[in-house]
Amino acid sequence: MLVLRAAAPSPFARKVRIAAAVLELDDRIEISAADTGDPDDLLRKQNPLGKVPALILESGEVLYDSAVIVEYLDALAGGGQIIPADPATRFRSLTQQALADGIMDAAVLLRYESLWREPDERSEKWIVYQGDKISRALAAFEAAPPEELSDIGTIALACALGYLDLRFEGAWRADHPRLVAWLDLFSDATPSFEATRFRG
């Protein structure tokens, strides 16, 4: 049995869980809750960065981060399933994943800024810097919403938008109607998107 160290609110862990479900591998993965803030959690030994997700293989080897894990899962499922084999399609999908992961990275950093710093210690310059990354990435996706609904680029995008809904009250929706419509299509086509939604 594979073991996925994950935190329920993490959009990166959600990406792996959705990928596993799309690949029909979720019954081969045990989800093990991890606390990234707890120095006694074994996560810091499993992944020296102390970050989720981390996938523990049956051999004991540990894979991280989410992009590596989903590539492993795709290979385990036979390859070319959520990461296309055709080079043109493959690199478009991987680039979309990188852009969506960038949204998640910036959004998580914004979350940490408000969670870990007192109001008078927060950097407005840093907040604007991260927010601008998100704005530019959303504008790029809004201009050309993905046509696919089940590759790694679109799974990552759905998780990024889901995280913005979770942590920033869906403020992105007002200015991105095409992405809103796209996310509705993705959600309808991908039951695991709703099943992995964090409610806390």
C-alpha cells in the first residue's frame, strides 16, 4: 500500500488525490494526515523540507513534491493518462500545471503571511507581489481556458481555484467568468474534486 502524507487543506495534496482518483489508483493509497508545523511529525524525516504531499512507496522510498508524485502515479497507471505522451500536448499540460502550481504557491504564501505574522509585521509589498502573480496567472487562464478536463494541467488549475475559494472567499470569481464556467464543467466531470473539498 502506498501512503500519502497530506494535510487536508493543502491544494497540492488535493491535486495528488484527484490525480489518483482519475487514474483509478486511489484504492491503493492510504491517506496519512501530516502536521507541517509539528517538529515531532515524521514528515520532516520523510521529506527534509517538511512539506506535503509526500508519497511513501512500498519500498520505503519517499517521493515529493506533487509534480513528481503525479508523474509517478501516471507511470504506475501505464503512462500517458493524465500526463500526455505526445510532446506538444505533454508540454502544454506540464506548463499549465506549472502556472497553476504557481498560483497555489503564491496563495499559500499569502495565507502564511496572515496566519503567522501579526498585523503590524506583515509586508504590504510582499502581499502585493504575491497577489500580482496570482492575478497575472488567472488572466492568462481566463484568456484561454483549458479544453481538457482530465489532464494534470487542468487538475492543478481546479485545485488552485478551489484553494482561492477556500482561503480568499472566491474573490477571483467576479473578474473571471470563463474560468468560473470552466471550473463548473471540471467539477461535474470529476467527482473527486467535490469529494476532496476541505470543509473546516
